[in-house]
Amino acid sequence: MSKKTLRVSKIRNGTVIDHIMRGHALDVIKILGINGRSGGVVTIAMNVPSEKLGLKDIVKVEGRELNPEEVDKIALLAPHATINIIRNYKVVEKQRVKLPHVIKGIVKCVNPTCISNSEEPIKSIFYVEKEEPLRLRCHYCGHIMEKEDILQQF
Ligand code: CTP
Ligand code: ZN
């Protein structure tokens, strides 16, 4: 980024999702349920030069602080992102997202006959077999889920 000017302006209140792997900003938008038809200002920056990542994406969501469940969802698709909570222009909280080895209850198994989809609700459990590209294996039926299966649920 140029030292003279900021490419995207600082925000007053909200969440900055930084260090998103290049090409994943739109996945993050989708997983947060942002469609531009409601809510506050959302800024998406793609292919921003970064010392650590080469090129990175950034998403700034004004007027909204992400909750832990939303942070967990982001970890699925942007496992190296940093979540910054901004209040009155200051970063009051900075959190590196982390993809756990076992994912419980965030996504549903796409296999309709999986026991986790039966009428008695059972919490879904997946094992992370691969981070990039994402590969999850259902604890109950062994079904393999990929990024597209997860994005379809949001
Ligand atoms: N940011 C913002 N508005 C603010 C404060 C910060 O949009 N009022 C953004 C910054 O542009 C940056 C991110 O939030 O993309 C994190 O800010 P900061 O911690 O100040 O930057 P760095 O120290 O570069 O962050 P890191 O160490 O995580 O790389
Ligand atoms: Zn299953």
C-alpha cells in the first residue's frame, strides 16, 4: 500500500477482517450473510499487497461486531484471517481465527440420510482432513464436504 494515502479509509465502528487469503473475500461476505440489500457500509478490498501474504483481501463491515459463531464460520473459509473489532476508530480486539481439528454444529452434513439430519436433532461433527482446499469428513456417515457444500448453506 502507498505510504502517502490509505487505499480504503479507517472505519469508526465495526469489524475489519484482515489477512484473508487472496480470492476469498467474497466467500467471507457470503458466509456472513451480507448481500448489500440491508445493513451498513461494507468495503471489500482484493489483491492488496501485504508483507506476510503477498496479496491479501480485506473486508470491513461497519456498525457490526462479529460474534464467536461468525468468527468460527470465517475460519472455515479464511483460516488465516485476523478479526479486528473497531470502536471509535481504535482496534479494541484483535483475534487470529483458527480452524479447529473438529468442527461441531456450524455446518450441516449434505448427506440427507446422515443420522445428524434425522428428526431428533444431533449436533453435526466433522473432522478437518484438509484446510486448503477445505475437506471435512462427517463423524457419523463419513461423507466428505468441500467448500462449495459449505457455502451453499449460507
Ligand atoms: N482499521 C480500520 N479502521 C480503524 C482501525 C483499523 O479499518 N479505525 C484496519 C486497518 O486498516 C487494518 C486492520 O484494521 O487493516 C488492523 O488495524 P491495525 O491493527 O492498526 O493494523 P496492523 O497493525 O497492520 O494489523 P496486523 O498487525 O494485524 O497486521
Ligand atoms: Zn453425515
